Amino acid sequence: MTENSWQDEIDEEDRGLVYDVRTLVNRRAALGLFGGIAVTTLLAACASPASSSTSSEVPDETGGPYPADGSNGVNVLDDSGIVRSDIRSSFGSSTTTADGVPLTIQLTVRDAATGDALKGAAVYLWHCDRDGLYSLYSEGAEHENYLRGVQQVDESGTVTFTSIFPAAYSGRWPHVHFEVYSDVDTAVASGPIVKTSQIALPKEACDLVYATDGYEQSVRNMGQTSLTSDMVFGDDGGIHQLASMSGSVTGGYTAALTIGV
């Protein structure tokens, strides 16, 4: 296998099951590999949640040690200013802006049983900065509250956060944390959580971002883990939590994921 074909294979593995099946169809259809199985039937079996009457339920995952939701020390959810779409800067006593490659995060929340948008729901989302630090917890960032925010979903069940690409820190695959609440009032009151989980970021985009200035330590950390060995995503390779990615380093990326709760 050549270096280029190896890279193509690795990149394709990051793009999800539907992409893999379509690629397999394109490469093997002429050989009659699927016998009597219709291609449309094969793809339908792997259809994305948005095109189905139900949505794949994202696994419940740990919120990690730095949720700032009141469950581990500090609580940012009751702070004025936490309900926002642009989470790049701290609010309140600090206005520090986190540096990094621009990343838009789109999370669509659906009822796993019906596939309907979970209207009125709220999402609390947070992640580390370019240096792998979590605001309100990590040394050097304990007085910041950037890269955290709450939003209500729109009519389609979607929230969109403006952020920066997080680092890969030691022991973990690059990821974004989120909690789903029944509504904003419940979220800011640290009420019952509907779903706690994490979003995995695709390797191809991570490799390109981490080749830029400021992400040097992420290159080494990425080389020491994988989706299958990650403590959170390793049980199923992140298949239900791997975001679809579009964009570029220069123009910024968009990571999107539809989840069922």
C-alpha cells in the first residue's frame, strides 16, 4: 500500500458509516460484490437520522471533570451572559478571547423515538482551548469562562455555536462536551439533564488544524491515541458521535451532528 492510499483509507474511516458504504458501492459495484442486495436497500439501512422517522440515540457519556455545571465545584450556568451563541470570549470580569482556528458547531437535537425536533430544548456546550486548558478549572485559565455557552434550539431542533477548534490533549481524542436540557430555564437553574455526551472530531480536519501555529502539542497527543482506543469513543469507534466536517483551515470549519435523545 502506498503512502497516499494509506492516507486515503484513514481519512475515509473518519467520515462515518454512510460514507463508507457509498464509497464501497462506488468502488465495488462493477464487480457485482453485493449480489442480489439492492444498493438503495443497503444505503437505506445506514441512513442518517435526519432522513429517518427515528434518530440514533447518542450514547450517554461522562461530562468529564470540568463541566462547570455545579456538579464539580464551580457553576457557570447561573451566570448572567452564559446564554449566547458566540463562546470564543470570556464574559463578566474578563473579556479574554480564546485563539484558534475558527470552528462552528451545529448540534441538532431530535426525539430518538420519533425523529422529531426536540423543540424548546436547550444545549449547554463546552470544550478546551488551543492549549488543552478548560476555563474555570485549568491553571492559567481558572479566571476565564470562555468556550462555554447555552442556547435554545431553533424550530429545526438546531443550535449553532461560534467557537475555535479545540486541542488534542494527552489521553483523549479531540472532542466537544454537551448537555441537553428540557429548556433554557432548566439549564441555567442546573436542573435535570436530559442527555450528557460528547462529539468526536474527524481525524482529517484535526491533522490539518494541528499543523498550524499554536497547536504544536496537539500533534504529539493525536499520535498517542485513536478513536478506537479513546476512553469515551472506544466502545464503538465514535460511530454515533463523529461529527461531519466541512470547511478549511483558512476559512474555518463547521462540525455538525444530529443526535437522538
